Amino acid sequence: MANTSEVIYLGGFRTEAVHLQSGDKIVTDAPKDNHGRGEAFSPTDLMATSLAACGLTTVDILARKDGHEIDITGARAEVLKVMASGPRRVAEIHINVIFNKSYSEKEKEIVEHTFKNCPVAKSLHPDIKQLVKFTYL
């Protein structure tokens, strides 16, 4: 099995992660409240953001795989990460998922269940509160 990524420490609380299959790069920086400059995603920002990205992606995969006609193109997620101390860790992830289309009650049920059960949601420690709100415009 091939490696997924390589992370290089750049100094000054920054890293560069390279996705080995595509060559795509992500730079991280420590947050301002923890010695960094806050000029890029922090590793914990990426974790919280990954929950939203995974939820949206998984909903779209299911919609295509199971023949549902649920188009979520244009949906967006607002993410808030809440840190705790002693030890410093992510305590809560608040996500407001906003859809710009109408869906039936059954489609909403499928979307919400799928989002909340995406691989990242199931991989996070159970002590991390995942507070997900769904807004349909």
C-alpha cells in the first residue's frame, strides 16, 4: 500500500503536506492563540473542516450510488472549531450545512443521516461533540 502524504516541517510552526498521488499541497500554521501566525489552516482547523468536506462528499456519493436524484451542488458548510484546554484539544465542531435547493422530507432524512455518518464523523473520538445543523433555503 502506497503512502497517502508526506509532511515537511518548515520551521516557525508551519508544515507543508504533499498529497503524493496528485502533488497537491497544503500549508499549515499554528493558530495565533498557540504561538503561530494564523496565516493558514492549523492542523485542528483541517480536522474540523474535514468533517464538513467528508459529510458533503459522502452525501453526493450516496446520491449517485443508490440512484437518488439529490443534487447538492452549491451546498456549503460553515465550520466552527471550539478548543478546550487541559489537555489542549478540539472539544466541539459546529457545522451549519446550507442547501440552496428544496428537498422532500425523505431526501432531507437521507442527506442528514448520511452526513452525520460519514467516515470522518465515525473516526473522530466520541468526546468531540459534533453539532451539525441543516439549513434548507
